[in-house]
Amino acid sequence: MNPQRIPPEIQAIYPFESRWVRIDGLGMHYVEQGLDQGRPTVLLLHGNPTWSFLYREIIPRISPVCRAVAPDYIGMGLSDKPAHEAFYTLENHTRILGDFVDQLGLKRIVLVVQDWGGPIGFGLALARPGLVAGMLIMNTWAWPDPSHFHASVLPWRMMHAPFAGAHFFLRRNILVERGLYLSTSRAREKLKHGPVLDGYRLPFPTLESRIALLAFPRNIPLKPGDLNWERMKRMEEALPGLSCPCRLLWGEKDNVFPPENAGRFQKLLPACAPPRWIPDGSHFVQEDAPGEIAEEVLKLLDQV
Amino acid sequence: MTIELMIEAEASGAGRFEHRVLFEQSPDHYPEYGRLLRAELDRVGGDLLFRAPSGRVYRLGRPKTGPDGLEVVILGDDPDGPGLPGEAVDRDVWAFLEWLIGRVGGEWTSADLEKTGAIYRVPGAPVRA
């Protein structure tokens, strides 16, 4: 467990009681708010380099009508952080999320996913037929072929190349220090300095605490034979089997997962509504458009 | 930036304390890096010692503790720290990265390293006017 003290200025904008479950001997942190009121629990999944803090402005907007749960993956947020990079695979994150759902006794959920929350959440949905009652999908992917951004040496592959990644991600934490700023739009100024940036910095104070941040990019397959290529291929093939209602919300200024990705999801998922575009939203759309996301969650809850 | 990375035959006078500055658990994430690093270490028959722009000596080799991989440590006389400002260590690390990427070659170029450093304002990256 990592009962990290949250400084008052961060607690003021993340006013949730920390909770933990133990999985594989590791403490997994989460926050929750609201009662289910006969509705599915809303499970809010973050990506890299974020944690449940990403949903701090969304949870209070939806929790009056549902139970909202936001976990931190192992290695992220206030959860425990094993030292071995090899631990942090898509397979492990997905399996652990399944254990998390079991420990909380969740039988019916609405998934809200962005970035790595997509592949992790879709993996859960496909492994547990009937668990997922609906999905809100935002700025993510679910197929093996990489985005242009992920396939490019400049800057993405250079950033996490051997030893370059050790400097960029582990020594200098650049995905938090600069990546959040570069990949937001409306909310960009909040990611320059101040309590919001400090909130993202909080769980990753040392080189040793940042290993999962570096492992995520190294889990993105680029070509057949790469780690997760087959897993992502099977995921894409299986997604049309998910018949639950789906909504798409997309930050249009995202250069990691461009708007074409939303169209690809629409074709893959039979019960998918047309995307709600956020023209001045970027990759971390939860920072740019928390109000719009909450509206979409509430619409989805009315659908399921 | 001139890369002043001199391979040293021995660490005489460099200090007996080691402070880790880089730790790479997946040198084969891109196999060309792993191949190059193994070849460099095989060539010297063990750990590689180099002198960075600050004048300090570093060791590239297998970690003495913790998970497998490769590490770069700075050698010094101070048991509590490297005895070098963080900015100087960043510049030394950058020189090491330029040396490494220059040797890996192919699609990996120092120019792209520098541009990446500029985009993300990475400490140690050269600042161009």
C-alpha cells in the first residue's frame, strides 16, 4: 500500500477518500463516489501518464445519479509500483482490472475509457460477456496497426528508445512535465504549473516510481510479432461482438489518436452513436471537456 | 554540441562510490540498441568506462542490484551523491545518448534526438537560438 499524503492544495481539487484493494499482494488504489441507485456502476479508466486524478471534475458531476469508481492501475497513481518493467504488460493490467472488478463485486458496469483505458477496458469487456452495459470511448485505439504518431521516430519512438527513455521518462518525467501540456488544448494553461500539474506529478516523485510510465509506450505494437500485436488484432476482430450501447466523444486536436479513430470505432461497434466532437479538445479530453464527458455518461446511463 | 565522450581504460582517480543516473531494463526494446550495447561491452570485456563533458567518469554495465538490464553510474568520492550539479549530469547524459544513437545509426539520428529534446524541453538537450 502507498498511503501517500496528498497535499492540501491537491486534496482541494481531488476531494475523495482513498481506498485500496489488494491484488497479487499489491495495493491498488481507487476512489469512488455515489450509490448505484439500480444503475450500472460507472468505471472510469485512465491512460498514461495519468491516474484517477484525471476524472476529478467528472466524478462529482455524475455521482449524484450513479456509483462512480476510478482505479489507478498498478504502477500508476497511488497504487503500488513494482520495480520490474516486464510486469507492466497490457495482459497484466487487464487481468488485474478484472480482479479489481471482482473484489468490488461489480456485476454490471458502464466503461468510460481514454488512451490506455481503451485497450485495458476493451480487454475486460471481451473477457467478461455481460459485464459491460455500455461504453463511452474517448481518444483511444483498439487495433494493432499504430497511429502515425506512434510509428514515428520523431518524437515518440525516440522518447522511449533504450536509454533515451530512461532519461526522458524515468529521470525527467517528461510525459507529465511537458506531455500533458502539449496534449491538452482548452485546459493547457492548467498544465503549465500549479495544483493540477502538481496533482499529476504527485505519484511519480522518483525514478523508481516512473517505471510503468515508460512501460506503456513499449507495449504499443508497431508490427507483426511485437508484444501485443496479436492481442490487439484479436481485440479489433472481437469488438463487433459487443452489442452494448456505445457513445464516442473525441478531442479533435489529438495528434496521437486523430478523429479518424472515432470513425473506425463507429464502424466496428454496431450500437455506436455518432461521435460528439470536441473541436477545441485534445488527447487528454477529460481535462479539456469534463462537462461534456459527464453529459455523455449521463446520456449513456439513460440508454442502458 | 561536441560530444566529448572518451572511452577510458581504467577508472583510476574517478572515485570509488557509484551513483546511478540511468537504468535501462529493456536494452533490446529496439533490438539494434541491444546489439550495439552488447558489442560495445564485449569489446572491452566487461563494463565500459567513459569520460563525459563534465570531466567525470561514468560506468556503463550491468546493475549490481535490482532488476536485470544496463545502468549508467557516475563514479565519485562522495558517498552521498555524485558531487555534480544536476544540470551537469543532464548534459553528460545527453552526450552519452548522442554517442549511443550515433552508433546505432539507421533511422536513429542525433538530429531527431535533439528535436525530441527541444519539443519536450528535456534537461540536458542543447538549446538552439
